[in-house]
Amino acid sequence: MEFDITVLGVVIGMMVLANRLVAALVTPLWDKYGWDKFWLMYPAWILAGVLVWLTGVNLFAAYIPNELIGKILTAIVAGGGSNLLHDLTDKTDSLLPIFEGIKEDEAVG
């Protein structure tokens, strides 16, 4: 499955934008009230859905003939990618054991 590189770039841009907006506007509310951060993925998906709807981007246009379903799937990809970016950028402490394991393996070899 090959996607149009321009559309893929726009979707990646939406991922970054949704990630930063959620981190700046929504996450502080969760921190202030002590809410479970598991639910942060849903505002990211909603925001990605709004961005997809406003821009009309459809990553799956070549593969799914129904435009609405293609846009819904694009919003899911953009929102899920936003969550992935959040996990990689905002939770660096969860990556430390991985990098420490690599250092130990290199020291042995």
C-alpha cells in the first residue's frame, strides 16, 4: 500500500499539530484535576477528526471509494499518531530502560 507523499505529509503535520495542541491545552487540565491520562487519546482523536474534516484530507482515497470512511480512517491515523508522538516525546522516562539496556549490551561486546 503506497500513499500519496503530499497527503501523508499533511497527515503527519496534523499528528504533530494535534499532539502539541493537546499537550498545551488539554494536558494541563488533566494535571490540575488529577484525571487519568489514559483518556487523553480521545481529545487527540477528536482534534485530528476536526482537522481532517476542515482540510478534507483523505489518506485512503486511492483504496477506499467511500470518502466519509476514508476521512474517518485518516482521522484515526492522525489521532493515533498524535498519541504515539506523545508517548515518544513526553514520556522519556519510559524510554530510559531501553537505552540503558543498549549501553549495557555495547559494554559487554
